[in-house]
Amino acid sequence: MAHHTLKSNYTSLVDRLNLFPQGAPPSKLLDKILTMLFSEKEAGRVLSRYFEALISYSERDLMSTHKDIPS
């Protein structure tokens, strides 16, 4: 029953939104809003774009930190 342990894209998006300082705690209303704004597939895309940007910024920070170190 692995399908019961996997999070939906909506649940993952709510978790991500709740990390912002203003928060977005899970609720039925938030679920309704997200399902009106995004399909399940689109919610997954929003998350993947966030993580792509996060990785890109992290790599850029890492490169700028090490640019003064001679190779």
C-alpha cells in the first residue's frame, strides 16, 4: 500500500507554503484554494520550479564563495 504513504502534490505545496514566515497551515480552505488555482500536476510543477531555483541559487552562492580561492 505504498500509494497511501506518498504525499500528494497539494500536501507538499501546503508544507512548502507553511515554511514562509507568514505561514500557511494546512486547512480545508487552503486545500480548496489550491485545487481552484492548480491541478495536481501543476502543483507538482510549482514545487519542482521552486526546488530548481533553490538549487540554482545555492550553486551560484557556492561559486561566488569560492571564486577567491586559487585552484
